[in-house]
Amino acid sequence: MQNHTYRWFLTRGMPMRDDTGQILKWFGTSTDIEKQKRAEEALRQSQERVNALMNSNIIGIDVIEREQIVDANDTFLRMTDYTREDLHARRMNMIVILPIMLRKSAQYASFVYHHFLAHRPVLRCDCCSIQS
């Protein structure tokens, strides 16, 4: 049944020749590689999304194996005052980084509160206080 769609095939052929070098016939194979090509494309797109995140200048991202930070984007390094050299020398782990991140998070929260929220009235609900 024809559905007029294109599919990926890997096709290979090899001529069979006589003693004079004339081609007598061809032997070949055609392998449907559509699923493989779709998987490769999905992986490529996924890698592009990961790269976009890792190259972000507003989101700090790190990769941790056990407690050791094994990779991080430049934003994360800037946020923690570490360098790529520190990362490659394995001087960065969660035991060292966590206090830095908590201190900086507290500083940021204080900044946001004092500059944007401190003078707004408080709304109350049953579960929490929310700045309006």
C-alpha cells in the first residue's frame, strides 16, 4: 500500500563481475533506518536544549556525581565565585558550595524583600502570608 511518504534507507550495492571485469549482476541490501534517524534527531534536539540551558547567563547549572561537582556552566561558577580551573582541579563539592549558595540566596531574598516587598500590605490566608 502506498502512502506517499519518504523513509530513510541505508542502501549498499556491490557489482559481481566476470573475468574481463564486465558487470554480470548486482548484489545489494536496503535497510530501513527510519527509527534510527528519528532517534538521532530527537537526541540532537535534546542536546540543543541542554546546551541552551548550560550556556544560559541567568541560570546556574551544575552536574554532580556523588558530592563532587563535575561540570558547571559559567553562570554557576560566577554565582559561587569559583573558576573553571577550580572545577577541573575538583576543588568544588557540595560540602563547600552549599554554604555559599545558602548565603547568596539569603542575600538575594533580603534584597528582594527590602527593595520590592517591604512596604506592601500583607494578605493573609489559612496557610501562609502573601505579600500583595
